[in-house]
Amino acid sequence: MKKSKLVLLALGLSLSVSACGKKDGTETTAAAATTEVAATTTAEATTAAPATTAAPATEAPTTQAPTTAAPTTEAPTTEAPVKVMSYDEYIAAEVDDPVVIEAYVQAKQSWWDNKATVYTQDEDGAYFLYNMTCSKEDYEKLTEGTKIRVTGFRAEWSGEIEVAQGATFEIIDGNYIAEAKDVTDKLASEDLIKFQNQKVAFKNMTVEAANDEGAAFTYKWDNSGSQGDDLYFKVSVDGTTYTFTVESYLCDKDTDVYKAVEALKVGDVIDMEGFLYWYEGVNPHITSVKAAGSEEPTSEAPTSEEKSEGVMTYDQYIAAEVDDPVVIEAYVQAKQGWWENKATVYTQDKDGAYFLYNMACSEEDYAKLTEGTKIRVTGFRAEWSGEIEVAEGATFEILEGNYVAEPKDVTELLGTEDLIKSQNQKVSFKGMKVEAINDDGAAFLYKWDGSGSQGDDLYFKVSVNDNTYTFTVESYLCGKDTDVYKAVEGLKVGDTVDMEGFLYWYEGVNPHITAVTVK
């Protein structure tokens, strides 16, 4: 349902041909006579309904023309420095103004015909990239957290601010995954729009009837669809009801969130996450739904009892001896490095985490190991200075399944024997104080002994409950151009910080940090 500027042209071609645009973008008209129009129309991967509780009289068309004339070729390269806009400058720009932004991929909504629709965000705001020029090969590279520079034009459609169709991009160094911001208490306020397109959360909302028949959801906004179409459902808080959507391109019928909404009952109280899309008002695109207050992960991963035949449980893996053969199934959480057909990867399931050191892996297969990808690994158990891992030379195969773990807060476990049970897991630390790492009062060092330079591992010390710990930014995992590397270089002794990372082990706890926020 996108930006019709070519209606008169379509009518001039044939008043007798009726449009029957397919949502997947593979066909946009009912007859070959409309080919010229189809080539200049867009099939945006969303069919949002108004955020009000009253349904529109008719559904907006799904194949409409872009609001702006967007570039169709790569932006020319010059020696002049690129002027990248701040988020405030981007928002203040007029429709059709040229824009250049840098942001981080948070989710990919769709790809077809060398066009990608992508949610991106930085620390200041979010950018919805509609039908950006993108090859299938490049689309695979746009993993969660990837930093890109985008050149295009600003557009607006029914209140949704976006970068218009035809923008171009380049991948640049950097990685950032935003945390979902709870905006429940802002739903009825004018401030809500400031969070447009951001990764957001909603808490303790009550499921209301989606139609007069008392259904908890509908396929399409008017219930004219079937399984596989967008899901619409209504939720309320503080006496006001809102319409939320599961956008089927973003989360299709086989995803956990789609199934969860299909299972909702009127009266259920739920927590949700998603992206704050806009269509004639707030119309969030939801990516996870769970019972209010549930601590269960929002993505699906098997428990020990659900492992495939011949695959070890996490407890069996931990109990194995050094050099014992192991077969495990887990989900990629981060890639630390690749060289000479060897990959080092952090993986995890619901029961525990597995560090895969120098696993046999082609460069082509390494690109396929995106966050959440499920793999079966065959190798041998190893241990090095307390770090339990799958030894160099293991092999793997990619399986069906996807799971991205939520960071587990282990701050209170620091200094306890129980901490090692979370080894290699995605973890977080809250309210820790930066301490001097050497007698010179430095807040960090390049290499553990200060003998390195920018680009080497960063070491820094933090304390909590009167105990001090050494944390690391592993330069293969997060290089010198990443936000976390720069954040640690900017630390001052006495700063209070929250952090996320992986609970690596070397002669004791030695977390590899991937995010730092100064409070």
C-alpha cells in the first residue's frame, strides 16, 4: 500500500484492466498491458491498518508508486568527504530532500527483484529503508547489527517517515543491536512519534476482541485473508485500545510470533516487542509476544529433552572428558573471526552455550552463519585455561531453526561458584564502576599489559560489591571501528556502566564485551 503517483498514467493505459497486485511483488497487474506501470510501482512489504479501533472502509492498495524520485544508480564516488546527517537533521529534512544516513540493521522485512526493505537504528533514532537497491548476495550480508551508509531521498507516507525507494547503500565497519525500549506509557502521548520505527516493547496489555464476532485476531485488517497474510489484533492499556500487526513479510506464518498471535484469547495479558511503524497513527509491527511477566525467551529453541537423536544435551557436553567426541546442536549468537577456512563462533541454546574454536568453514558458509542460525556441530571437547570449547577442526551443517538469546543479567553471580554455569552465554552486567587499570590511572589498556596499540584487544577493570574484575573487548569480535571499542576508549575512571557480552573464561571469568553504556 504505497504512495500512488501514477494513477492517471495507469488509467490512460487501460480503463478496462483491473489491478490485482500481489503482495510478494512478483506480479503487479492483471494483464501485460500494464507492464509499464508495474515497472514503476512498488509493492511494499506491509499492509498496515490504521491504529484506531475503527476499520477503514476499504483496504489500501498494495501496489502504488513511490512518493519521491529515488536514485536508480550508485551514488558517484568523489574525494570530497561524505556529509552524514544526524537523526535530527534527517527528521527535519523535507520530502524529496536528498539524505545520507549511517545506521545499523535491526531487522530485514523483505527482498524481491533486487529491492530490500529494512529496519535500521542508531543510538539517536530509527530509519525505515523502503525498497532499497540491493542484490540478493548483499541482502545476505545485512545481518542484525551490521552498519551501513545509505544515500537516497526522504519520503513520507501516511505519517510514516522513511528513506524512499531506490536508495543505495554500502556496508561499513561497526556493529550495534538496539535494546527494545518500553514505550507502553507513551502510547497515548504526543511524544510517541519520537520513537517511530525504533525497536520497542509494550508491557501488560490486554487482548481485546478484534471484530464483532469476538475473534482475538484477524487475517488482514478486515478478516478477508487467510493464514500467511498479515495478522491484526487489538490490545488495550489504561482504557485505550490500539491495533497491532504481525507483518507477514517481517514475521511469516512459521515464526513464533505469528503462531503466538494465532493462539491468543480475548482477555490475555501480554508483553510484546516489535518496531514502531506508523500508518495514520501508531501501527506497531510486532516481532514477539509472550505472557505478561514471562521470562521465557521470545524465540524458539529446544530444551535438553527435545534434542535430536544422537545429539548431546548441554549437561552431557559439559560432563564429557577432554578429547571426547561431541555432537551438539545450537544457534549462532556471534561470529568472532574467520581466516584460512576456520571460523570461531559463539553459539547457544536454552540450556547453555558452546564456544566453537577454529571450526572448519568456507568463507561462503561463514556468510551464512547469521545471528540465530541453527547448526549441528561434530567435533571434540577441549579445555584451555578453564574455557570449555569445541576444539579446532570441528565440522558443521546448517539446520532449520532460529533462536536469538536474550542477555542474562549475571551481575549478582560475579564472585560466586555459580557463575561458571553461564560460561560463554550472552550476558549483561549492570551498574558497574570503572576502576583504574594501572598505576598511571588509565581507564583501559591496549593488550593486557599496555604493550599494544589501537586495534589490539582492550582491557579495562570494573567493580561491584567491592570486588574488581578485568573485562575485555576482543578485537576480532569487536574491532576498533565498533561502537563498543570506541566506548571503552572513551571511558573515565569512576564512570558507572551497563554492559553486554559473552562470558568467556581465562583463568577465571574474562567476559568479552560487545556493548557498553555509560549511565
